[in-house]
Amino acid sequence: MAKSSENELPHKCFGWAAKDSSGILSPFHFSRRENGPNDVAIKILFCGVCHSDVHSVKNDWGFTTYPVVPGHEIVGIVTKTGENVKKFKVGDRVGVGVIVESCKECDICQQDLECYCSKLVFTYNSPYYDGTRTQGGFSDFVVVHERFVLQFPDNLPLDAGAPLLCAGITVYSPMIYYGMTEPGKLMGVAGLGGLGHVAVKFAKAFGLKVTVISNSPNKESDAIERLGADSFILSTDTATLKAAIRTMDYIIDTIPSDHSLNSLLSLLKPNGKLITVGLLNKPLELTTFPLVMGRKLIGGSTLGGLKETQDMLDFCGKHSIVADIELIKIDQINTAIERIVNSDVKYRFVVDVANSLSTTS
Ligand SMILES: [Zn+2]
Ligand SMILES: [Zn+2]
């Protein structure tokens, strides 16, 4: 099939990249692959700042290739569609999350679980099938295969909705898969950050009771008054912890740093489920007594497939769920990263890409 000459040219892009493990971002010119027949080109309007972006730019996980343009909570407007694209048209409001490609043929992909495909390609810092490297959403536009593009609900604001593409699906998917949605059950949300605060909103929308477990006493009023949680446990308060032993049906563990699983397990009723979604560098402490004696389950989960991610966005549209955000300009990104490291954000930074990027080129 002949391609137009326009399509054969790599697209010139502009974004902000980290150039080394200092993790400091600065302006960066690069190119993206051409818009192929199954691809959608998207003008990026907003992009959330995820804790994974911080780990990636600082090479905390040891596999960052520089320069890297982070950002995988991307929302924008379709500007071009390839000839085979069926789901989208120019002008659509769309989102792109953490992955932009998978093999599409393996058992896992056939089950719409692309996020568990062994050949998945991340939105940035990943080798693409054509030999180029992917770059993320702190940039003017992106080119993505239509399977990995999501329709954004009309009634949701794009800026506050952006974090749903990573934080949202990361907590929604385990709730569905592990059956943590039965109305009236009690779910603990451990850690009240970008992921945890969205988990509280999902849980309330499903009709659950919610207890937030956090080591920050100043999060109690937010948990209850701002986010609608039913109760709050300060994880350093042993008396309150003791009173909550065997009260919870499920716990979703979003704590991004070292912590013990034993005290969380003790909060579960028999047959309870503790699902962890954090990616920690160190092993966590776990003794088997509370696990075995209560027939409890510990599970893990990452993201969700594209079909489930669309289901999640539609659920958010129906229940008017978005993240609580601080909107920033691209030249505030380095300060934002330091504030994320210090847990000083309520509850997600989102970069106003379209309105702030061009002034820095
Ligand atoms: Zn993320
Ligand atoms: Zn696959």
C-alpha cells in the first residue's frame, strides 16, 4: 500500500525531557514516527504527573534511557486519523494511558489484557516495534495505534480527568477483577495519594464503606470531608489500629514506600483480600500467620486492558468522577516533581500542556 509523502516524514515534536539521572526536565526537540494507517495523531492538551514519572526521570528503577519525555496520563484532541482507523475522527476528545502497543495476538491480548502482554510498549522510555523509542505526554502531540486510544466522556473535564488514565485504572481494575465492589462491604484504602484518593471515589460510587489508612494525620479531614470516606485510621495510632482488627472485607494498598503488610492483613476479616498496586524496590515484611489463619488473599495488579480502561472512563462519566488536581505550567514541572517526592500534592499535578509548552520552545 502506497503511503503519502506526508506520512513518510517523521513528525517534529517538542516537549520537556530529563537528560540525565538528576531528573531535571528541560526543553527538548525530537521526532515521532509517521502516522500509519491504524494510527491516530493527538494534539496534547493536558498530561498528569504520576509518581512513575518521578521514578523514571531519576532512574530509580534502573532502566531509564535518556533523554526521556515522561507523562502517561494524556488527554487531547484527534488531529489526524489513518485510513484504517474506525473508532475515532478528527476533533474527538481522547485519552492515552500507560501503554501504546502490544502484540495483539497472544492469549493475553486476545483477552483484552494488553497490559500483561510480554511485548507491551510503554508510552515513554520504551523501545517501539520500529526501533525508535517512545516519548510521553509532556510534549505537543503524540501518534498512537487506535487500539490504545480511549474515548473521553463528554461530561468530564479533560484536565481533572487526565489522571484517570493511570491512577484511575490502576485502582479500578483490581476492584473489578478481585470482586471488591459488593455494596455495603468495607474497603480499606491504604495510602491517600494520587491512587488512593481516586480509590475512595470509586469505592463510594460502588456503594462500599471506606476507611482510609494513612500515616499523615493532616489527611483525616480531607479523607472524610473532601473525599467522602466513612472513617480514618492513623497508621501510627496503635489503639485505633487495634480497634479495627478483623473489620475490613478488602484493602487496596497504594502506599508507595516501605511498610509492613502484617498490620494491614490483621485489619481484614477472614476471607479478606489485600491487593497491592505499588511498585516498591524493597521486599515488604510479611509473616504467614495472619494470612493462613484467616484464609486471606494477597494479590497484585497493574493498570487494566484497553477495553476495561474504556469501561472505567465510562463509569467515571456516569458517576462524575475525576481526580483532585493542581494545574501547573510546564515550566513548573521540576518543582512539582520535588513536591511529589515530599508527598506535597493534593492529589495530582496536571500540566496544562497546550497553554504553556509553546512559550518555552
Ligand atoms: Zn502512572
Ligand atoms: Zn500480546
